[in-house]
Amino acid sequence: MLVIRLFCAAGMSTSLLVRKMEEAAKAEGTEVDIVAYPVGEVDQHLAGVDCALLGPQVGYMKAQIQAKCKAAGVPCDVIPMADYGMVNGKNVLAFAKKLIGA
């Protein structure tokens, strides 16, 4: 099972993307645990996580969040703007899997 956490400004704007990623995972037979949280809660939600994804709106915090993720051994990157904007769950899932090396 892949454990993926998305972090954005309030944790709500990514809820539709989470659903689309779950649908894409189900279609390809991949078990996932995907949840979105506000970026301010990143410290509380890194345990047992395979990768952390940042919404483009908090991309300016990438270096700060990556340092926290690196300390926890969690790969982290910003979701590509086009995939985020189009709510392309399939592409974002593939992006996460590439980060994980799965």
C-alpha cells in the first residue's frame, strides 16, 4: 500500500484531487492511503508516509517542507501546476509513484 499525503493551503482544495487519485489507483489495482492536510500540519502527518506532495499554492515553501520531509525520510515535491489545475489524478498518482520509486 502506498501512503501519500498532500499538503496545501487549507487541506480542502486538494480533496477532489485525492478522490481522482484514489479512482486512478483503483483502476490500476494499486492500494493507496491518500489524505490531504493543511501545510501547517506537515510535522504531524509524516510518520509512515511514502511521499508528501505539495499543492502549487504552497510551492514557495518547498525548501522548508523538503527539509522536514528529508529528516523523516519522506520524498517530497510540488505537484505540477497543470495536473493540479486539471485535477488529473492519474498523472499526480504517477508523479507520486515516481518520487517513491514504485
